[in-house]
Amino acid sequence: MACPGHPLQLTAVGTPSGGTYAWTVSGAELVDSAGSPTSTGDTLFLRGFKADDATGKIPEKTANVSVTYTHPNGTANDSKPVKIHKIDFVVTDTAITKGVTQANEDAGGVMLNNAPGVDTMVTDPKVKINLDPSCPRKADCAKNHRVGWLQTVISVDRRSRYTHTLVQTTKSQPFPLRDGDPFAGPSPHPFYDAAPDFTGDGDTQTAHHFDSPGLGADWIDSRPTAPAPPPAKNRKLRSMNFQIGFNAWLVVQNKEWSKHDLPGSFAYQKHFDWSAQLNVTVDTTKAVGSRCSPASAAPTVSAMANGKGGSSPSLMEKCSNELNQTAVTAAPGI
């Protein structure tokens, strides 16, 4: 009996001693104590892990192992099936709460992002781990799995237009890009935020996910060579365009398997797509608090669907926020 992703020690004893061993396997892989592929020696390790991308479950598998012992006195063969047990997950509380992207104005400028204290998108699904009753190491097997969110940025448009200046923020690498919460502190790569371990068979963990992306601008153009007033509209903020799109996945990760196969270590429980957009025109002759129109817009958020879906997450080391590049350029007057 083997646990998903965990190396199971296999030992063959040939009699009389002094011969060589040749192993084969189907439905799993054979490695040495360092995790390198091997097919020789009297002792090695069997490991296997493959989740069902459509359901997020880890189905039971049977690996068939054979060994041939060769000795000057003759040859002996043996084979055995090895069960890699299943793991099921139960996901509840999949509602997604939508806030808004709004123009938060103050004396110095405007920030297009969430309403104070209300995230643009937030969800708190609960995930329960159910091990096969035959699992021989339930505490360690459960703790070898953690649950969290992967999020990928798939599109961005961030532009602030002054009378004679365009300020545009783009990315230094092509989409898709791994996303991360810049305020959460160190999170286990490649998760968006925290990824708690399961503590035992039947344990339930909450996978909190939230985001409130935005774009900020000053009322006054800071480009040194931009034409000064008059007319009064010179060096004034005139419009802002903000759009960002995401794919998000609720996943369970097999931690041992991730050490040698990161993309293959995820059991995809749920996925959804979402985006935020607010394009505003700006009239700085109006009072602060009423200069941007429209004042707000709700995000577009799909319902959670089962499994992985048709897209794959970016697992790159850097996250999207580390790849911002902002250009300030002269533009025709408007």
C-alpha cells in the first residue's frame, strides 16, 4: 500500500546472495533514496501521484512491479501489484462576493480600486480531505497536502491621460503571469496567499482568496516639460483607463510530489475567471469627490466550476507585481 506522492520502500531478497536486480514498473515510477530514477539494486522506492483534473480527486491506482534476480546459479522473477490509495476532497461554501472598483478621490489625486474595507472580490471555500480508510499513515499523509489558491493575470490596461501626457503601466513579460498578494508577506510559491496544511484525515481548511486591484493618479501632471496653463486644462488629469483580468484555481497540493514535479503536484478542485474594469473621464473643475465619471463599476465574476478548466496557471518565480514597467510620454494635446 502506497500513499499518493510518498515514496514506498521496496526490497527484494535474492538467494543465494551476490546476484543483481533489475526492476520494471507500470503505473508509477521507481527511484533511489535521493529521488533519482533507478531500476537496479535490492532496495528502491515506488512513487506515484496523478489527480483527476476534471474532479480534483486523487483516484486509486495500481502499480505493477516486477523484479528479476540474476545469479551465476540461475535467474528468479517476482512481481506484485502495489495499490496507491485514493484521496477525495469535499468543497463547500463556494459563493464569491463582489465589491466594486470605484474612484476614491482626495485632494492630491484619485485611486481607482475597492471601496474602503470591502474587497473587489472575496471568497472563502472550505475543503475537507477524506483519505482512503486503508491508508497506512493517515496523519502524515494528510499533512503532506495543503490547500490554497493559484491566480494568473491574463490581461492588463492601466493608462492615465493628462492634457499632454500619457502614463501607461505594462508588464515586462508576456501573459499569463503568476499573481500574488503583495501585502500578505511571504507565501509558499506559487500560491497567491497562505496555503494551510491539512492536519489529519477528515480535516477541513478554509482557503481564503481576495483581491482589490487598482490604478492611481495625481490630479496634476508631473512631467517637467508638459505645457503649463494657460489654458487652464493644461497639466490636468483628463481620463483614466483601468482593466485587469484573471484566472483563479482552488487547488490541493501534494508537497512531496511538488519537490520534483511542480506542475503535476496540484489537484484542481475549482476554478473561476474574473475581471475588474473602470474607465473614467475626469473634470478637475468639479469638487473633489465628484470629478470622475462613472464613479464605480462592479467586477465581472464567473461562478466556480469543477476541476481545472481549459487554462493552466503560470508557475513562474516572479509574480505580476514585480514585472510592472511604467512609461511617461508626451502625447498630442486634448
